[in-house]
Amino acid sequence: MLIVIDYGAGNLRSVTNAITSLGYHAKVTSNPADVLEAQAVILPGVGAGGDTMASLKKLGLAEAVCRYVAEDRPMFGVCIGLQVLFTGTEEGGWHDCLSIIPGRVKRLPAGLKIPHMGWNQVKQKGVHPLFKGIPDKANFYFVHSYCAQPEDKSVVVGETEYGVPFCSVIARGNLVATQFHPEKSGEYGLRMYRNFLDMAKVSPAKKSRQR
């Protein structure tokens, strides 16, 4: 079962439409039990990290996500879904996050147009199955004002330049996450979702188109 987590603010329709276009079925849920029973999980993101964490905790989803990831099961975090994986965020004052990946989420440097919005390149920092069939420095769609700074740089598998280089893709075991929105990133964004589902060994609901 493929789960898309609904905590009240995620970009659910775009994500589920992308998954459906690939020939897969996703269940949208806010039930922690569904997360713990899932074969693969997508944690989408729109909004502020502090508000996202408050919703995840209120719904009992924070504990479920931490337990799921601790078991090294497949999860894909998107935008805020990447940021809340870290120790905490400085957005709107300090907010504790899930502490799955040690590090902080900080505002993009002063002097840049904020938010960082639009297409930008992702430089691959190594070979990873998430990038299968995706060329180095392919463009993806970003909308964010904060970026993650992992303590352990080995989790960074993709990097993007906006004034300064920042972490745009992380991977650790079966956990992957992107600062950009694959569901808004055309062919390569869809290919990234397909790669994740292949990694998770999720079976399509019907024969999907090759991309």
C-alpha cells in the first residue's frame, strides 16, 4: 500500500495526480496506523515547518513517521516534508522537528529574492537509484525560503545553487527527500517518483506509460 500523508496542508492533489499518471494507486490518509502498515510513504509539503510539526503531532503522525523511518522503510519527503526530517527549523523562531536527520533548517541568505521560486538545476553528488534516467543538472521546480543544513554531509545526494549551494536532495537508507516539488517538475519529476516506487517495490495498479 502506497500512502500519501494528509496532515492538513500538503500538496495532496498534485502529488496524487502525479502518482496516478504513472499508473499507481495512493491512499491519502491522516491515520497513523495506515502509515505503519504502508509499503511506501510520501510526506508532501506546503507551508511552514512549525505549523507542519504541530499538525503531525496533533494527529499522532509524528510518532508514526519516526517509527516507520527507524525501521528503514521507504519514505519520500517533499519540500516541508524534507525540512521536518531535521532536528529543527528556524522559521518563525525555533521549532523542534522530527530529529530523524541531525541538522538545522535555516533561511536562505539575505540579499536573495525570497522565496526561491521557479526552475533550478540539481547537481547530483553521487550515483543513487533515485536519479536513474535523470541527467546531472536537470531542472526541477522549487518554492521555498528556507533550506536544510545537515550535520552529516554524506546524506546530501543533490545540491542546488541559489546565491549559495544548498542541499536539495537527501538520502539515507530507504529514506529520500527533495527540497523541490517532483510533482511540479515535468518528466524528470515523474521519473523520480517512479524511481522511488521502483526502489520500494510498489506494484502499479495498472500498466503505466513508459517515461
